Amino acid sequence: MSHTKKAIVIGAGIAGLASAIRLSVQGFEVSVFEKNNYPGGKLSEFKLDGFQFDAGPSLFTQPENIEELFSLAGEPIEEFFQYQSLPISFKYFYDDGTVINAYTNNQAFAEELESKTGEKKERLLTYLEGSKKLYQNIAGLFLNNSLHQIKTLFSPGVAKAIATLRRKYLFKSMHELNAAHFTQPHTIQIFDRFATYNGSNPFQAPGMLSLIPHLELNQGTFYPKGGMISITNALYKLALKKGIRFHFSEPIERIIVNENKAVGVVVNRKNIFANIVVSNMDVYFTYQRLLLDHSSATEVLKQERSSSALIFYWGMDHSFPELELHNIFFTKDYQAEFESLFKSKKAYADPTIYVNITCKIEPGLQAPMGKENWFVMVNAPANMGQDWLQFRAQYRAAIIEKLHKILGVDLEAMIQVEEVLDPVIIESRTDSYMGSLYGTSSNSKMAAFLRHPNFSKKIKNLYFVGGSVHPGGGIPLCLKSASIMSKMVAKDFKEK
Ligand SMILES: Cc1cc2nc3c(=O)[nH]c(=O)nc-3n(C[C@H](O)[C@H](O)[C@H](O)COP(=O)(O)OP(=O)(O)OC[C@H]3O[C@@H](n4cnc5c(N)ncnc54)[C@H](O)[C@@H]3O)c2cc1C
């Protein structure tokens, strides 16, 4: 009889893949069950008429989270995954004709801001210094550990981290903090936008989120060779190399609980037993569908869901030398846009538009030469049964009109192929409740503490990873959730 400990991972999203690798390194025999017929969850791709598109995430920061997995597994990363750093993170376009390049070299960005907006260089440099300090003081604790174990809450580390937090980071909203620091509306808008990195509203979310720019502008913005899908492919390949077994198109139907302990899962009406179960499925649906625990599911909903998005994938029969890899076309009135995203939950007439074009970095690879693969995204409210067909039509028209004004071309005539992703499809494709991109939002001061922990308080040997649980959504945090979970498992199994 084998004495190897067994682990079941539900879902092959980025957090599920990282969890499987970590548990395998810890000596578990790992099986991953995935409802789709491909790995990566939101981090996937598709091809259309000679164009290749990254379906979900497009911005890559903190490659060290990926490197760590390869070094833990004892495999040379360069044989699986390559990436490069980018000199410009984003190119920002405004209605008044201003165009700003956000250079990842802080001095160059400071000079650009001063020359384009009049914002004094020092203001940017001190802001980014503050962002770095905040990250260094807080990240070690809030992002790399569970906040939900009594020992962490009362540790000297927490007291020290909270003591270092200046009042402005806790009591001001992100927008208030940015407006107090910068003098120019265009700069304030750039730094307010970082709240959207976890689907939050800068006019509500705490100033604490101003640590996010540190990742992109101090640590750097990167591009994975072959596009974002290379992250999924590299981790999947690594997992296979470690002997992890994948079962695609096999949705888990139930988690089996015996005497308050998770002991396995039901799949295809068969029981499969294991020592631990790790759910990478949205925590709301895990309670609702796999545990039939409706009261815990309702509890999760006490925290507001993150925003969702509408994405138009356009194969463009034209190339645009004036555009970069990442481009933002700002709305005139950011506050009104966020009100409609989080309050009225309606379509907004003048949305901020994000256009990502990966063939800028690898010409000829993801689009035929002379053409471009556009990933065009606008933030959208979480799905509450709105009329998405109408939303699509409204947003599509608004995007074409706005880009026509700024780029001066008839975009409609250049769209060779089109595909659309809306919150309802996001929800059904990866079981993300309400189509939220990042699980829950950070629209409250207590958001970090309210997010669901990486373990179950009621059921032993059941763990949670991914964007809907601590420390939150986005690739870096999803990868950190797998690290926190694996540390817990190591401790729980050592104590036995
Ligand atoms: C359009 C879009 C743009 C984004 N942009 C960025 C970005 O630029 N940068 C960034 O860092 N992040 C971005 N994000 C967020 C990021 O994609 C997510 O936070 C992250 O990929 C979530 O990973 P995950 O592992 O938590 O979950 P998911 O990717 O949702 O994976 C969960 C997996 O579980 C599977 N599953 C669900 N139920 C079951 C079941 N019962 N049985 C078996 N399997 C099941 C699902 O099929 C899925 O594969 C974006 C997301 C979207 C949708």
C-alpha cells in the first residue's frame, strides 16, 4: 500500500497550477481536475483568422513569483519560460490631445510628466518612493501570509507593519491621497487608475492601494515571449514534468466531508479520496455548489465583488505605429465612470479604453505582418442580469467613436475579425461569480481582512487559492495565494 499523501486540486487556473507544483514539491501525489479542456482558466488564448489573442490578463509584473516555482521544482526556467522587461509600461491618451509615455525608468517618466503636464519631477519621485516603502512594509505581512490565523494577527510583525502605516494610507481614499500629492489632473488620473488592478474604485478604495504602482513602475513591467499564454504553458509543462496528473473536462461535483474533514471529491459520480483538497474554484461557488453550504456562500457576498469587463478582440487590417503594447484612452470624467461601474451599474457613455497589442513586441507572430491583434477592454459592472447585448452595442459604438476622435481613422472599416467577452461569458467559462475579474473588490478599508482565508475554518484539510480569496486577484496575488496555502499545508501536516 502506498503511503504517499494525496492532494486534489479543483481547477487548473494559474493559482491551481502553482498550488499543484508546490504540493508536489512537498511530496504530495497531486491530481488536478479542470472543468474546461485546457489549463490556465482566465489566462488562456485563442486564434481567429490568422490572429492570436490572449483571452484574459495582459499585464505581467513580478516575474519572480514564476521564477520561484521553477527554483523550488529544481528546473531551469529558461528551458520553459522567457520574458523581457519593457521601457514603457503604458501610453496614456487624453481627450485634450495630451499623450504621456509612462517610462519604467523613474527619471524618464518624471521628465515626461513635467514636460507634458507641468507636474514637478520631485512629486513623481517622492510618490514612487512612498509606494515602494509601503510595499516593503506591508507586502511581507499582508501578501505573503495568512491574515486569518490568530498567531499572525497578534504577531510583532503585524503591530510593526501597522505602526509604519501613515494615516493617509488608511484613512484617505486612493483618489484623495493622489489629489493631495499631485497637482495636475492628468497625473492624478494615471495614479487613480491603479485601483482598477484589483477591480476597485479609487474614490472608495483606501490609499493603501497606492503600493500597486511600485510593482509596475519601480519593479518593472514585463512581457513573456509568446504572449501571456506562455505563463500558463510554462507552468503546465513544469507540472507535467513533476508527475502531476491532469483530468480535463472533468468538473468536480462535490467535496466529500466526513466528520468536518475534507476527504475527497465526487467527479463523474465517482468518489476520489485524498488527504487534502485545494479549491481554485471561486470560493462563492465552492460553498454553493460543491459543499451545498449556502450560509457560508452568503457570508462571502458581504464583501463587494470586483468589477468585470467587456473585451472586444479585433483583428485589425491595419497597423498603428503611434500605439504601444499597452495603451489607455482616458475618459474625461473618471469619477462619473466609477459611479456607473459600482453604483448605478449601467454602461457609461465615455468609458476609459484599454488597447493591448502584443504583436508590437513580436511582429509577425500573433498577427500577419502589417496587421495587428487588438485586445480592447473597458471596465464593466459585475453581472447583475443587465442586458449585455445592449451594453455590448453601446460600448462598441462608444469605443469606435472615441478612438476615431483620437486616432483620426475609421476603425470600423479596419476590423477584419471580431470576438467578444462579456461578464456572463466570464462567469460561465471559469465559474467566476458575477463575472468578476478579481474576486472581491478592495472598496473598503477592511478589504484585506474581509477576504476569505486560504483555509476553511469549519472543514479541516480544505484549502482555497486564487483570485477570490486572500490576498486577492491578479496573477501576482493568485501566485502568492498558492504559496501561503502550501506553507499552511506544510505546517498542518508536520503537526500531525
Ligand atoms: C479579461 C481579463 C483581464 C485581466 N487582466 C489582468 C492583467 O492584466 N493582469 C493580471 O495580473 N490579472 C488580470 N486579470 C485577472 C487574472 O486573470 C485573474 O486574477 C487570475 O487569472 C485568476 O486565476 P485563478 O487561478 O484564481 O482563477 P481562474 O483563472 O478563474 O481559474 C479557475 C479554474 O477553475 C476551474 N473550475 C471552476 N469550477 C470548477 C469545478 N467545479 N471543477 C473543476 N474545475 C473548475 C475553471 O474552469 C478555471 O479554469 C484579468 C482577468 C480577466 C478575465
